[in-house]
Amino acid sequence: MSDKVFTKEFVALNGLTFLAFSTIAVFFDYYQYLKTLPINPERLGLLIGIFSVSSLALRPFLSFKIRPSNAKHWIIWCGVTLIVVLRLYETAESFWWVFAVRVVHGAAYVGLVTAIVTLLVRCVPREKSGQAFGCFSIVTLLPYAVIPPAILPFSRIVGGFPRVLDLVALLLILIFPLATLLRRCHLVTEQEETTLRYGDTIKNLRRFEVIRALVFTILVWTAFASLFFYLQGFGKAKGVDNPGLFSLYLPFPRLEFVSPAENTLIGWTKQRCSDCLVHGLLCVMLYLPVSVKHP
């Protein structure tokens, strides 16, 4: 393994990550689109949430199936599935048809991301894993920063939300050339490859650090989802022409504060400051969705 972080494999994996998260960021205006379909408005929240339910339900099982030796194949097949499923959104108008499309979308997305992370761990030098995953975390945020502001203008130009999904599906074709750059990542021997066991997973889930991380993740993404899916309609009701512009800030706290802090705060001080920052941001994120009043 190379001792460099920014190898062509690492760059390719980050490109794949951007594409994977783009398939979520493009749904910034999805709630508004759902309201145009002949579906009971009381069931729209379920159609939004079933994507995550599908991903959460499959994720533990994928950990036992996706390995460095087969991750590249998972990337390719999940990429094909995402392209097809994005095209199917246009035909989905009934509740159960949308429900099925969302389930498949969530399954393909989590399969792609799991395969990417599996190879990312393989390609990154252990002593530089902090730097590598810091870059990875920024890349996961970039689609949320650049895509939502473009949703409304592109919808007007290309003729509606389904056409925007077609453009993203076309963009996903880049998955296949990027996957060809992953040759060294998935070359492992039987001695090098280990299989995760169910017992190991249960043991890890009992650790306090893991439980705390999972609870924090759930709370943060719950707050984020409430803002992400409903900000478009709320902003329009307030007279904002393009509410997606508010998402441009997302990567900058990570770039301007968190990354430098990781390099300057050490030992006990770093741990305590990080904890205070994390819990403070969590309180703010949970307060914002309930503090605003709908018009």
C-alpha cells in the first residue's frame, strides 16, 4: 500500500462518494414534487422516510456481504440500479409505486456507500486515516452545498423535477470509468481478507462509545432531514426565491473550523473542546426546526 493519501484510487473513491450523495441531495425539492401527485398528503412523510428505513435495515447485513474483493462489483451494480431507479421516479405516481421506488433507491444507495467505504479503508494508510476521512467527510457534504441551489433554476430550464433526476442519472455514468481506477484497492488474498461475524457486530454495538456515536448520528440527521426536505417550501412561503442557496454554508464549518481544530487541539483539551462543540451544535440543530413558525 502506498504511504500517500491522494492516490488515484483515493481520488476515484471520493468522486464516487460525491456521486452517491448527489442521489440524495437532488431530492431537496422532492416534498414539493410529491404534493403534485395524487397521493394523500398525510402519507408523504412516509414516502420520504422509507428511503432511510430501507438503508438502515440493509446496512447491517451488507457488512457481512461486501468485502474488498467484491466491493468493486457492488459499486458497478449499485450504480446501474441507481441510474435505473432515478429514471423510474418519473413513472411513479401512486403511493405503492413511489414506495417501491424509494425502497430500491435506499437499498442501492447504501450498497454503493458501503462498498466505497470498504475500499476506502483498504486504500488509505493507517497512520493517515484521520486526514483521509476528514477529506471524505467534506466530500459527503459538497453535494448538499452545490446541488440544492441549482434545483430550481435547472427545473425551470429542463422542464421539471423528473428532468433534473434524468440529468443526475446521466451524471452517474461516471461511476463506471471511476470504478476502473480501483484495481489495486480490491486486490487482496484470502489470508488478508477477514470476514466480519455477527458476534463481532453485537459486541461492538454494546460499547458505550459506539452507542453514543449512533445516538448522536440519529439526532443530527433527524434535525438535518427536517430542514433539508422542508426548507424549500418554507423558504418559498417566506418569499425567498431560491431557498437552496442556504445550503451553500454546509461544507464551510468543516473546512474553516473543524479541520484546523483537529490539528491544533491535543490531548485532554482537544477531547473536552470537541465534546463541547459537538453538543453545542447538536442543541442548535435540534432547536432550529422547532423554533421557526410556519406562516
